[in-house]
Amino acid sequence: MSRIRSVSKLELQAKDFLLSLDWKRLRHQPQGIYGNPDFANKAKKIAVFIHGCFFHGCKEHFKLPKSNSAFWKKKIQRNWDRHFFVEQRLKEEGWKVMVFWEHEIRRRQ
């Protein structure tokens, strides 16, 4: 069971979106890259992250839940901090890091 990977509807839409940009050879959930990007091209050192509007605190669409708001505020901040650290490390290793938001992908579908 631990080897079964779930693929969200958003990731499938993202794959279609990236293919529509004519980006070839992007692997979905590639192994062995720091930070586990959603898509990557190891040969060209391109890492693509897809940020969900809720879990990454989109400035356009995120609305803090009324219940357990302290937990969610802290959780979203940790997500931002982790992504900043991962992005910096990948850039230091020579990777080009690209981030697409959920609403950007849904808008183009």
C-alpha cells in the first residue's frame, strides 16, 4: 500500500496544462530530487511545483477557517517556510524552479 501513489485531479490538469505549453520530458513525481517537485526534467534541471490555493495560502483565494484557525495559520506558514527553503536549495544546485498556482491551472482548462 505504501507504494501506491495517489494522483489528484489537479495534478492531472497540471500535466495537461504543461503539455499544452509544449514542455516535453517532464516526469510526474520524479524520484531523487530534493523537495519532491510535482514535475521535473532532470536533464534540463527544471523543477515544477503546483501550489494548491488552500494549503499554500493563495493571496487571491485563501480564507482562514474559523474553526481551529491557529492551527491552520501555523500550518500554512510552515508550508511557505518549507517551500522557500526547498526553492533556495534547488536554485543553489543549479535548478530552475517554477511555481504554478491551482487557480492558474484551472483558469486555463
